[in-house]
Amino acid sequence: MPHLQTAIISNMPNFIATCAKGLEYLLVDELVSLGAENISEGLSRASFETDWKGVYEVLMWSRLASRILFPIASFEANDESTLYNQISIIEWQQHIAPGATFVVNSQSYKSKLSHTQFISQRVKDAVVDYYRDNDEVLPQVDFDDPEVTLHCQIRKNQVILSIDLAGRGLHQRGYRVKGGGAPIKENLAAALLKRAKWPGEFKTLVDPMCGSGTFLIEGAMMAMDIAPGLLRESLGLFGWNQFDASLWESIVKHAEERKIKGLADNKLKFCGSDINPKAVRNAQANIALAGLENVIETRIAGVDQLSQFSFGSEGLVIVNPPYSERLGERESVKQLYNELGKWLKTDMKGWKASVLSPDKDFGHSLGIRAQKIYKFNNGSIPCELLNLDLQEKHFIDRLNDDEVDKAFKEKLSPQGVQLCNRVEKNRQKLKKYLASEKISCFRVYDADIPEFNAAIDIYGDKIHIQEYRAPKSIDDKVATRRLKEIQRVAAGVFELPPSQVFVKQRQQQKGSWQYSRQGKVEETQDNFFTIEEGGRKFWVNLKDYLDTGIFLDHRKTRELVANKVSGKKLLNLFCYTGTVSVYAATLGAKTVNVDMSNTYLEWAKRNFKLNRIQLAEHEFIREDCMHWLEQAPQEGEKFDTIFLDPPTFSNSKKMEGHFDVQSDHPKLIEQCLQVLQPKGELIFSNNFQKFEMMVESNERIEVKEITRSTQSPDFTRNNLHRCWLIKFK
């Protein structure tokens, strides 16, 4: 007689609660407080046992869980037929009503079945075929609003198939229909409040950059015993065949009673503000949906306006300052953290504060030593929660951004000392040349040392640092530390304060002009200042754009073109800010300037006006250069000199197609020759480092590379451009 396999079955069913990575131990503590038993912690999850009343309580009261799963089958599956067969033998009528809607979500880790979409498809097929084989009405897949959600996880070929009792993520409380630019998830906000020891002994909760109000709402619900599940209109539980509606109604009724008591007993204050009026309106809408409009106070105010408000003598400040990975915004974010730190140290002494930071430099800008640091992910972004005790002994006096760091060398690493020596050596080497030519804007360093992969340009009393993107093999923290040292060295050697150092990250441009705008940066007149070169003046901007308004490596090229076209007619294609044309116009040339960007054409006009050049004698044309060149011969256009300095690549929406300098330059040069005077000259330049000239001298034209004659001493190590002179024989 065969042996029967027996198993010890618990009196209570087993469940799985999932959560964000790093919140596992908090979730375990919460499950204990909700009466769960036999809890086992795993990666981003915790398994537990409880009765059905207990799991309904977890669905209502868990502030940290993302989903609650009820496993209904577990088995090994090395191929799709095994997966299908095992799913097929489940008594599906226990779970999904005939004709009901459902969806399958799948995960796979180190398993032979790895394509999650295929896994979901096969699970779906097995479920539907079960009803087909039993002549039942087939259930239908609904991705948007399914009555039942199945969760299939395969880990090392071990399958766990579950009913997702949450359906949608439990972070969706039901009060937030309006979010800010990047609202923090509700369950993560609750976890961070717990790590900040809220509510504890605090009397007040303040969020000075409240965005959509998530911290304030979650904090109020925690303090007033309001269940996070009370506002949810649906759960995956509701469409499941084993849903006990009367039991759920009793859970809801008890939660509502606790809410009424919590609101009545509340003696705490909740204050939020944001500089963005739209964010405050969104927060107010969310607060009203949560039923907390009489509890949470919000106002429109920036950090610099907070000193006018009184928040009391003790409490908790929790804040997620806005930050961005866009080019050029790093310094602005650091300044924001610095201003926040000043307010905390000045007006909130004796309080506690918890500040989110995605970067150690941002946290350091607060000028407050953290008592505890928690690491977590906000979505895909690694962050830290800095718990601060706002007492004088924890405040750090940092160098003001407007002060010169006289002792900067003492803070350098051995590699930083090497960088410093190289920058000082380069500066000394260029000293005589710069003085004789009266040059105040120049390059002093260009990735001379592999570890410090950046260019340092001097613009009078300002510094422009372009960091070349580090290889993927270099850790982000290492790259950030090196960039910080480059800033320290550059500012120290030239005895300038940090506020005069501007840092950008340069990388290969894809799909836009080489001098493209850096994201959504607010351009202001304050970001422009004038420099002088060769007796001419130019507007430059070190903050808003990847390039500054003038290409320093073309210093001698501008002079070359101007001397050739003196008193004649110049065509400046891809004219950018018109610096070449300004040189030429000051020597009496008439210029035609063509570019697709209105921004840069207006910038060019401003450069003309700065040099007292009458605009009436010059043309500024907004057009695709290749398209304009196709029309120009028909209008009889002829030029004595043409300066052609195209981008490496562009597929701008303003163009009919795309432009690639390597493949398109022969046609572009030929088009230029059609509008060149018989004795005219074409100066062709580009900065594509792998460029190969495909146009050669023949019986009609002479092509001569003149790169060396356009090089300046500060660009001899890494010349940024190559240049050719093309003319008719």
C-alpha cells in the first residue's frame, strides 16, 4: 500500500505582504502590531499568518505594504507546459466567477521561464481553458479595472500563484487625484514619517515644500488613528469569489468610529507651504478629499518667506526638496538645500527635522550634522533620509559661496594636489600669451589627467567647468567626488568664490543642436554678462545653455574670417550667436546670418548692438541652412566669404529631415559653392572628432586643411575643431 504524504496545516492561512526595498523590518513591526503571527521577513516582502478578519484588518490599516497576496498554489515549473498544466488543475470557480474580469501580473527571477508577458499569457490561457472545458461562461481579461488580480511569481523555477487581495497598489489611498511634479508614494511617505519618530512626542508637523501634501496627509492620518484604507473605493478582494462583504463592512465601521474619535481628540498642528501656487492648490484638493481641510493649514511661501510665520517651540519638519538630474541644475539645488539649512538653523532651533536627499552634496549643503541616516529608494532614485536634531552643537559653519577658500589645498586628496599642480603649470605656461594678446577668456585645463575628465575655461572673473561623462565603470560617488575636487581646485587656483564657478556635464548630443538649451532652466537677464575678445564685446551665459555663447577654440578662426572679408560680403551659416559676423562687421563687412534658432539670432543681434553695429546693413534669417542654400542661387545671392561651421548631428523638428556632418558635408559644401563669388573663399569647420573630409581638390576647386593656423595655444592639446579653406582655382 503506497505511503500517503501528510503535512501539518496551520489553523490560519498564509499571506504575503510586499513593500519597497529597505522597508521590510518596518513592515514586520507593523504586521506584529496588527496581530499577524509566524512572520518571516524576505526581500521586499514579509510572509505571515492570520485569520480572515486579521487580513482584512491588514488591508484596511497597513500604511507600509504595497500589496497583500494570498497564495493558492505553489509548484516547480521548468517549462511552459508544466506551468499551464499546474494552473489548469486549480478549482478556479472558488476564485473567479464565470464571466468575471481578471488580469495576471507576473515576475520572474533566475528561472527558465523568464519572459513575464509570456508567463502571464500562459496563466491566462490555463484559467480561460478551465472554464471552456467545463462549459462555463469564460472570464475576460481587463487590464484597467479587473475584478480579480492574479499574481504569478517564479523564483529559481519555483512558482507561487496568488490572489492579489489589494488589486491596485495599497499606496493608492484614494485621497490623491492631484500630484506635483514627482509626488512621493503614500506608503513611502508613511515609512519615512515612522523613521522620523512621528507622531511620538511632537506637537506640530511642518512641510515647507509640501508639493501635493502627501507627508502632511499621511502624518495627520497616523496621528489621528485614521485608517489608510477608508477612502479606497475598490480592492482586489472585492471581486474575489470568497470575499466576505459583511466582515469587511464590520472592519470599515470600526475604522470609521476610530476616525471620528481621532479627529475629535486631535490637538496637533499640521502646516504646509510651497512656493508653487499650483502645488498648493493641488495639496488643498487632496487634503479636502482626505477630509482633513479643517486640520491641515497650507500657504504659498518660499523658504525665504518662512521666517514671518510662527510654528511653535517644538515639532517635526519633514521635507522632500525638489531636485533634478537635468544639466546645470545641480548648483541651484545645492543652493536650495543651503537656504533650507539656514532657515532650520535660524528659526527652528530645538525642533527635529527629517530631510530627503538624493545626493550627499545636497545634504552637506544644509550645514547640519545628521544624527541618523536611512538609505532608501524613491522610485528608481537612491536617496537618504537625514534625521536632524536642530541644536547649535550640530550646526556646521561652512564656507559662504561668496568667500574665497584660502586654505583649499589643505582639503585636496593626493590626486587633487596633482590636478592643482597641472592647472597652475598650464596657467603659468599661458601667462605670456594671454598678456600679449589681451585675452581674458581661455581654456586652462582639458582632461590632462584621466581621473579628472573635464575642461576648465576661464571667463574673466568666472569659471566654466564642463565635465565629460564618466565611463560606466566609474562609480557615481567617485565621479561626484572628483568633480567636486575639480571645482575646488579651479576656484582656489584663480582665487574665486564657489558662486563664480559654473559646472555642466557634456555628453554626446543626440537629436539636437550642439548648443542646445539645458532642460527647462529659467533664463534671466541676470545670467548674461559681457566679455571682450579681440577688441569686440560679446554676451555670454554660463548657466542656461550647454555652450556659453562663444566658442573659445575659434578665437583665431574669427580673426581669419574677418580679415578675409574686410569691406566685403559674408555668409555665416549655422551662425549661432554671430560672433564671427561681429568680427567681420567691425571691419566693414556686410553679413547674412542664417540659423534655425530664434533664440540665437536674437542673441546675435544683441552682440551686434553691443558693438554699436547698425543692424540695418545686416540680415538675420531663421531657416534650415540646407533649405536656404537650395533657394539662394535662384535669387542671385553671391558672397565673397562663407563661414560654414555646422553641428555634428541634428534631427530638429524644424528641419525636414536630419543632418549628419559626416554624410551630408559634400552636398552642403557644393551648395555653398553655388553662392560663392569666383574669387571667393569658403572656410569650413566642424568639431566631429572622427570626421573624414570627403571633398578633395580637383580641376575646379582647391581644398586645403588650415586647422593648425586656427589653433590657439590653450587648445593645442585637445583641439576641438578642424578647419579647411576651399576656393575655386
